[in-house]
Amino acid sequence: MQILEVKNLSKKYENNLVLNNVSFKIKEGEIIGLVGDNGAGKSTLMKCITGSEKLSDGKIYFKEEELKEISPIVTRDIGISMVYQHLNICKQQTIWENIYLGRELEISNKFLKVLNKTSMIEQTSKTLKNLHVNIKPTEIVNNLSGGQQQSVAIAQALITEPSLLILDEPTSALSLKETASVINTIKKLKNIGVSVIVISHRLSDIFEVSDRIITLKYGKKILDKKKENTSIEEVTKLIIG
Amino acid sequence: MNQRINIYLLLLLLIILFSIISPYFFTYQNFANIILSSSIIGIIAIGMSFVIATAGIDLSVGSIVAFSSCFSAVLFPENSFLIIVVCFLSACIVGVINGYIIGYKKYPAFIVTLALMSIARGFGYIVTDGMPIYGLPSGIKFIGQGHLLGIQFPIILFVSIFISFNYIKNNTKLGRYFAYIGDNERASFNAGINVSKYKLVVYVISALLCGIAGLIMMGRMNTADPSAGLMYEMSAITATILGGTSLFGGKYTVTGTIAGVLVIGVLQNGLNLLNVPVYYQQVIIGIILILGVVSNKSKSNANADIRS
């Protein structure tokens, strides 16, 4: 089944065309590695898909249905989650609050709906364990290391059990051990049918996890090949050439 | 957390200090007086804490107190129920204007609420011709002077609002979203939180609490006064910051704010008992605010250092 189709997507900031007629498709359980130099338009493309940036032209289909209204609320509810390069976290709040940011669990008492803190803390604890991250859910995020904060952001994206997960530079701030853990997590997602788009400058990481590689340059798609049909050398040449 | 403990310690120290210095301080009646005199600023400061949590500010609170009370008293000088309804409605309108311009049009809260401070105060003077309105109906007097189960009604209102808002802050989406928005507005938006709507809501909450404060004030004085509530924004901000709410948003505390209000109340009461002139009191409260802001800023800088 086709999860996502991006058709002729363009994005302009005043007179600056940052995405130029980009099209691609993703199947269920497929992992796409999205690469390109700084300013190639990778993050903007993903933000257009999640609705945190408005697209100037083009269409997006999710599970073969056109998205008429694209906003972070809509895309989250239909099953698209994104881990942003600049992490989508509130650093003065606890880990469990960040993981459930915007989708808190509630219970009704006599008068009003209140937060179901116990359940959220328990679920957060489980999710962190699955990611092999050993931190208390009640810890304030500001007190965590960069790698731990990245793990919180990934756990935040996974808590909704999305069909499509977008990871923007997920390993850039991580230690080798933490990177291996994230790569392992991405591979596990494929096994349960989650499609993933990974943006990274680390081509070795991209080639380890991806099924297909898409390369952007100056906002245009210049390569879209299965991993077996390309190589790190070819991609590097295209990016810097 | 440390700052919150500091404010409770400061409150305790002031109580001990004034109890030693003045024989009239440590009495039930005097404590009731402190809470009663703190009730109006306390209610406004609770709303201010919610606003500051979103990294906003509401400078129009004192003017909303004056405008909503005067407007309602001018329209229905003899009907308590209608005074209450109009007082809430008129306060709510100012809150909606503040919240809409800040939340949806993205203008800075400082400028918008500064403008509304002037506009609402001006309307207060216009509707009353600049003259206080004396002699309000008994229902309004009850709000400011009445007793329920032997306790003064403003104290009951103050404590009820404190308990309710502390619960909302800790246990509801609404209470948490204000902190999330102040902490990282972009992250909150990306997480699907309707940032504009919640910003509007927070200024309406602040204005409605000002409406309640206006009713208490009218009842206490038996007067609707267009010059009422001058500098209330400063007292509310002082109490909020002293209590440990971050001026930069993201972290707030209702209990801390109440402790901040009581610190100011105890200080004013104690200094009055010691016959310290009011000008000196203003200087002392100003110094305490500076200490609060410096403590807040240095904590924030420390956090920034950790992040960088």
C-alpha cells in the first residue's frame, strides 16, 4: 500500500524558490533516506508534509487520499509524526509532559476532564525502555544530555504509533552507542510496517537503514534510487558536484 | 523550586520579624486583615501568573478593574445581578480584545495591554464623567463586606479562586498548555496545540479575574471609582515574579504567587503597624521586586548556559 505521495510540490519564500516541483512516493514499511547539502530544502520539504510550513504549490496524498487541509494537528491525527532537527520539546517541562505534548491522556472526574498523569508516566517509562533509554519520566528535560533529549523527541513521535515517521537529523547530536540504538529502532519500525523518512548528513547511517535514497539539490530532486542501485560515492558526487 | 522555597522562607521570616517587633501583629484579626487586604491583588495576580506563563504580560489589569466596575454601576446602579453580569461581560470584552490582538495578530503583549490599559481607563472616566458612583445595591456590598459562616466573603472568594486555579494549573490541559506555550511556542504549535486560541483564553481569564476583583472593590468601598486599581498591574507582576513564576514563560506557580502576594501584604501591614511612612514602603517593595527579578534572571541565564 502507498503511504505517501508528494506531487509537484513547490515552496517559495517571497522570490526565493526553495523547493522546485518535487515528487516522490513511499510504500508501507519503506525507509527513505533523504539527503542533500545544507539549504537543499530537505527540512522545508518535511515541514510542508507535516503542515508546519505551507506549501506554495503541489499536492500531498496520504494513504491514497489527497490532503485538503495540511496542518500539524491534521497530519498528526492521521498518523504522520516528525522529530525536528531543532527538537520539538519544552525544556522546562518533564519528560512525560513532552512525550504527550498536545495529545495528553485525560480522565473525567465529577466536574471536569483532568490529566491522567499515572497512565502517561507509565507509558512514557515503557517507551523509554523500548528505546533503551534509562531516565526517569518525571525528570525535567533541561537536566538531560543532548542525546537523551533526542531520545525524548523520538519517543514523543512514536507514542502516537504513526504510519509515517519523519526523522530530521536524528543522530547528529548522539554518541556512537545512542546512534546505534536509534538505527536499531528505525529498523524495528520497518518490521511493524511503519514508513520512515530519515534526513541525515551521515551517509553511512542513511545507507545502513534506508531502502531508497532521495537526493535534493537547490530544492530539486536529482536522485531517487533503491539503495542497491546506488552508492555513497555516487550520492556524495551528486551533492558536491 | 529554590525560588519558591525562598519566597516561603521570606514570608515566614517577615511574620517572625514583625511578631517580635510589634505586639499587634500576631493576632487572628490582623492575619484576617492581611488576607482581606491581599484578596484583590491576589485574585488579579493569579490571572497574571497564567498570562506570564505564556511569556506574555497584562498591563491592563488595573484599568479593567476600574472600567468593568464603573461601566456596570453606571448602567444598572440598583440591580446587583445585572451589575455582576455586565461587570463580567465588560471585563471579558477587554480580555478578548487583548487576547485576539496578541494571539491571532501576533502583536507584542506589552504594547497591546499598555494600549488597553489607557483605553479601558479612559472609558472608565468617560462613562462616569470622572466622578465616583456612590451607594451600590446590597448584593454588591455583600461581595465586598459580607460574611459567610463567619468568614469575610472576599476571603472565601480569594481562597476558592486560589484552590480552583491551582488545581487547573496542575491537573488540566488548559493549565499545562499555558506553560508549554511560554516554554516553546513553536514546539507547542507543531504538537498541534492551538497557540492563538490559548493565548486568547489566558487574557480572557485574566480579565474575568479582574472583573471579580472589581466587584469586591466596589462592594468594599460601596463605590465604583474610575481611578480605582491604579498600579495594580505592578503589584500583581511583583507578586507573580517574587513567587517564582518565570518572567520568560514556561514555568509558573499559583501557590508561589499567593506567597508573593502575602509577602507584600505582610510587609505593608507590618510597616504600617510600625508607622513607617508609605513612601518608604514603596521603596522597600521595589527593592524586593528587583531582588526577585535578579534571582529569576540569574536562574534563566544558568539554564541558557546549560542549553548552549
